[in-house]
Amino acid sequence: QVQLVESGGGLVQAGGSLRLSCAASGRTSSNPTMAWFRQVPGKEREFVAAITRGIPSTYYTDSVKGRFTISRDNAKSTVYLQMNSLKPEDTAIYYCAARTVLSTIAKEYAYWGQGAQVTVSQ
């Protein structure tokens, strides 16, 4: 089992920045890939970014490339999502997720955090 707790969401104006954190505990070594997804009401959960362990590789959905940065601090078992140049269309609940190998498909992740609301105003 892996427990994930997100923090850092909030309200920001367009063009602003936020940093989300995801603290992991439990069997984190067995689930080294960490990802961020987001979801708005009535839509499916959307892949945002992922990072592997070891020599980390990062992956992003096209709409956030150049604006968002995913990183991890293995000593703290924490993954971050730095979000810059935020747009109103980034408004969503952001979820942290963990699994063994990289995937961009939400259904393939077994472990999820509770979610953090990010709201970007005009």
C-alpha cells in the first residue's frame, strides 16, 4: 500500500504560479513512478506529468510543456509540480498517483491522493 497526500493548491490569477506537493508513504520503493493528473467536473481524469525514479525521466502532456515542472526529493518521499504561467484552463482538481512503471492512463494507477483544488482566475 502507498499513501499519498497532496498540498499546495489554491486560487491564483492568470499568469501566476503555484507549487503542488505530494508526500508519499508506505511501499514507495515498489511504486517508483509518480504522476500528476487533473480532473474537471464532467470530464475524465487527464494526465499532466510523470517522473520515474533513479536517474529520473520526466514526461508532460503537451498543454503544460514549458510551463509545468515535475520533480522529486527521494529523501523526503515527495514529488512536486511547479506550475508557472497558469491559465484559466488549468483550473481543476489535481491528483497525485503512484505505480510501478510509467503510464499516462489514469486507470492503470492503483494509488491516489485525495486531490488539491487549483483555481486560476482571469
